[in-house]
Amino acid sequence: METFSYKAAGPGGVESGTLQARSKAEAYQRLISRQLRPIAIERAGEGGDTTAVKRSPGAVEFTGRLSANELLLFTEELSELLDSGLQLDPALRVMESSKDSPNIAKASAFLRQEVRDGVSFSNALRRCGTGFSELFCSTVAAGEAAGALPKILKRQSEYLAVILDLRKRIVAALIYPSIVFAAGILLMVIFMTFLLPQLTVLLGKTGKKLPLMTQMMINTSDFITHYGIFVLAALVALIIGFWGWKRSAEGRATWDQFKLRIPLIGGILTGKFLAEFCQTLATLLNNGVTLLNALTLFQHATGNVYLQKLLSAIVERVGEGASLAATLRSQPFFPGMLCDIVTVGEQSGDLAASLQRGAKRYDREFAHQIERLTAFIQPLTIFVVAIFVGVVAYSMITGILSSVASLRPQ
């Protein structure tokens, strides 16, 4: 065991201290498990990034956040510049003058200043706002250690492009149904709060008993007109209460597990997770990160608390010496096909290549699931909206016809 001094950002601000670990990677993991964001770690006595860096006059500050698109653009551009033969400092200087994104220009200026002040690029990324995840920073650190930063950044840009594409597919699949549903709700509100009350006054003058469907719609309209504000307030309170419960530790774990069991939606979320699992591990392993460290990094990068607990158990067993394939087989959540892919990779000695093939397979399955969801949701949304509008229209027409019939001379 060695002693490492560290500087890390936590809920209470930046803190410094020492800890015992077998390696820098393990020290990073321990800090992450304590909900700290490592800024710098050095072996005790070495000095370096853990001490306060003397900032240059007029030093640039960047506390913003790069969006997913900006992060991809930043990684692609920096990878291309480094691959063309430029060193890191001049490459960042070129990006500093970029007019495509002010955020990227500011981040590049900050990173260049940090690098010129003697901070490693991976640690500079950790200090740069909140746009660079620990997964990204650790991958860059592995590239720096191996002297293959351009290659690492290129792979990282490919990985980010895949993950961003997964998210865009989900959003694209939900846009049209959301618009149709919102339009249907708006139409219903107009019917119930404006048209139907006016029709009620007209029909009431006839003095004839209205058809059951028409009377039910009028009663519903009256209820919404008189008590709609209270219903809306109760709905808002319910949403706020649900949001608060979901943010609690127990509520979030329960909700995250429930989401995976929702028909259609659960399959898509599972497919997305499996594609990201394979793609992330393959990228990290190809970049020189050990399997245990790769699993740990992916565990903390996963937003689903239920899956985090699942991955925590896997990390523990792999850390005890169990094979990844055997560990995955012990978890019913992981499909047998993935376990077979990992088994082949471990037996052939090229786990990264097998996981890359698995990522492509699950990416295709994910695309098919999105297509099935879109094919199901779009007609279902139109059908539901049509039923609502049809019921309202039918009740209005039958009421009018009934009133007209009562006005005919006997």
C-alpha cells in the first residue's frame, strides 16, 4: 500500500488529504466512492497537481458545462488536430479561437492555461466546469500514460457519437406522439370549457331531457368549469410530491427498478443500457484501462440506481477474482447472449473485441425496439385522441339533433 495525497471537490467544496491505496487508479476509485470528484492525486512527497497552482496573470476561468453535442465536437476537433501532428498546447490554441461554439472556445482557453501552468490534461479536464465526466477524464489519463492521446480521443469521440445517437433516437421516437397528444388535450380543453357551455345554454332553452351521453359531457364540463382550478392544483401537488419521492434514495431506487419493468419502455431502457455497457467497457479496455477499473467507472457513470447496485455487486465479485462471464451469469438481469459473448472474449484473450461486437448487436436491437415503439405509440396516440374527440362530437351532435326534433310541430 502507498500513501497518496489528493485534492478533490465535494459537496462542501474543495478538500485535500491523504489516503492509502495500491495504485493511483484505486485512489481514484476510493475518492469516487466517497462522492468526491478528484482534481489531483500524487504519491506522497512527489508534489505536483495537489499543490495550489500559481495562476498566470489574467488567468481564464470556466465554470460552465459543455452540452453532449459540444463535448462530441470538442473531442472530435481536438482528436483531429492532435492526429495532424500538432502538440496539445497549439491544438488548444486553435480551438480557443473557434467561433462555432463560445463554450468550446472558453473551455479550450481554460484548459490551455492549466496545461501551460503544469497541470496534466486529464486533471485540467477535471477542473474544467462540469461537462467532463470522470469516465471521460480517466480515459484521457490512460491515454496520457500510454502516450496515445490522439488515438484515445478518436476512440472517445466515436463512443460519444454512439451514445449521443442512442439518445437522439429515443427523443425522435417520442416527438410526434407528444405533439399529437398535446394537440388532442388542447382540443378537449377548448371543447369542454368554451364550446360545450355555450351549447348547454342553447339546449337548456328547449326544456327537453337531453340524451345520456350529452348530459354526462355537460356535467363534466360544469365540473371542470367550477372546480378545474382545484383539480389542477391537486395535480401539481401530486407531481411535486412524486418528484420529491423520486429524488429520495428509496424512491429513486424503486422508480429506477420499476422503469425497467414497464412494457416496451423497459425493454428499450434495458437495450440502451446493454449497448452502453458493451460500448463503454470495450472503449475503456482498448484504451488501457483494467477491467476492474472500467467496471467501476461505468458503475458511477450509470444514472440508474438499481443498475448501479447491480454493477456494484459485479465489481465486488470481479475484484475477488471471479471471471466477468461467470459474474454476469449469476445476475438474471443480463441475457445469456451477452454472457456467451463475454465468455468467448475471455477465452480468446480479446475481451474488448468481443464487447465491441456485442455493442453493435445490442445497438441494432435497440434500433429495432425504437422502431417497434414508434410503430405502436403513433397509431395508439391518434386512436386515443380520436376516441376522446369522437365522444365529445357525438354528445354534441346527439344533443343538437334531439333538441331540433323536439321543436318540430306535432
